[in-house]
Amino acid sequence: MRRGGQCVQIEVGAAHARWSDTASTLTITCSRRSEGLRHTYGSHLVRQGLDVVRISRQLGHARPSITLDVYSHEFEEVTHADDVSEKLTATFAGVL
């Protein structure tokens, strides 16, 4: 989240509590939707290149290993994309 032009960390518990309050006021069931939003947020952090420890803290996981268990497919995709990009750059550097 940005505040005053700077990124600030959002406490997961506080965000969830606020969402729960809002959802109950609007009579929205938030169990699946909030988990989907949280997972999308976590995937976005991985794709932005943040390290697993920072992502784990952002998501409120007790250990980075939990983050790796949940988002390992995202880390693999990012690594694969970086490898492909490096190989293409090396192969076509003189052509482009």
C-alpha cells in the first residue's frame, strides 16, 4: 500500500479485521474472497522479485517455509522467466 508516495507494510491481522468488519456490515462472506485476494497479493510480491523472507513477513506466515510451500510454483515461474530472458539476451544481443 502506498501512503504519502512511500510503500508501507500492512499488518495482515489489522487488514483482515477491517475487511471482516466491512464485510459483516455489507453482509458479505469473506472467507474465500479474502483468501483469494491474499493469494493474489502474495503472487504479485513474488513476481515483483521480493525475497521469500520479506514476503513471509508481509503475509504474516510464521516461517518462510510456509511461504515457499504455498508459492513455490510462483518462484519457479519467475526463475524460469529470468533464465529464458538471459538466454535470449545472450543469443540475440548482437542482432538487436
